[in-house]
Amino acid sequence: MFAVLALDMGAAMKTLVLTLDLIGTFVFALSGATAGAKRRLDIFGVLVLSFVAANSGGIVRDLLIGATPPAAISDWRYLAVSILAGLVIFFWYPVINRLRNAVQLFDAAGLALFCVAGAQKALVFGLEPVMAALLGMLTGIGGGVARDVLLSNVPAVFRSDIYAVAALAGASVVVIGDALQLPTTATACAGAALCFGLRLAAIRFGWHLPTAATPELEAEDDRRDNGR
């Protein structure tokens, strides 16, 4: 009886991870495709960017935990979801573009979903809690880094606004919930909501991490003070 219950719980966990992964893939693909459309890429470029943005973090995660071949390559659903999102953006970009800060909104949603999915999958593969949280963060930020690099932008994770910290916070909720044996769906939703809320709040209120004091920055501060 206990063996059957454990099997059911394991299957439920894998289903949850797959669901979060596919939803996150679609949302991050929207983010990548929207960024590509803004840069006036052709349809091939938009589709490539949607796949790369949606699956880079998951591929790195799977390689690190030994889940090979990575799900994004072995499961056709990841490619199908990425292409679908890319086509939606390519053909309906004028409609999507009317949404204020569409790229940032999609990116925040993808970050939230991927950080919890990454942490959940790491736990399924038996990683220690701290490493599972870090891998969840890496899963969340990987797609955004790849997208920004391909577009010759400085990745958002390396800039001063809250990005990786939000992903780490969301992944930590999942890990703590697992340690306390709380319901996995509830902790996943809570972790995703925390990450999403932190990311949007950072964008809205300009929250950022400390940056190094450089001569250029000090000169700019002096100009501001003198202008008052």
C-alpha cells in the first residue's frame, strides 16, 4: 500500500514539473519572440529566439542533474510549444505590442514558472536543498541570458535590477516547502507568486542591488549634486 502511495506521489510530482515546465516554456518563448519582433527579425529569427529563450535554462538544468537527453530535445512538446508561441507573436505582434511592457511581463512570468519547476525537478533527482534552490534559479535565468546575448544586450541578470534574487527566492520557497513536507502544488504556486511579485515590484519601484562605485558613476553623482 505504501509503495503504491509513494509511486502515485512520484508520478504526481513528475506531472507537476512537466506542467510547470511547459507553461514556463510557452511564456518564455513569448518573451523571446516579442524581443525578436521588436528588433525586426524575420520569422526564422523570431522562432529561433523563442526556442532559445524558452529552453536554454531547462537544457542546462537537465545536463547538470544528469537528466539526459534534456527534455527540451527529447520531448517534442517543448519544440511545439516554443514554435506556437513564436508564431503567435509573429502574426499578432501589433496586438501584443499594445500591452504595456509585454516583454518584461512575459519574462517575469517565465522566470517565476521556471525557477519553481527547476527546483522541483532538482528535488525529484535527489539534490540537496541548497543546490536545488540554486539550480531552480539557474533554470529561471538561463533563457533570459541566452535571449539577451543573442540580441547583443547586457543580460538582465547582470544588471542592477532584481532578477536572479527573485528567482532564488521563488526556488527557496519550493525547497523549504519540500523540507516541511507541505503540499507541492501549494508551495510551487507560492514560490512562483513570490518570484513574479518581486520581479514586477523591482521593475515598478526601481529596486536594485548595489553596484560598484566607479569614477564614472561618482562623476555623474557629482553633476547631479551640482545641478541642484
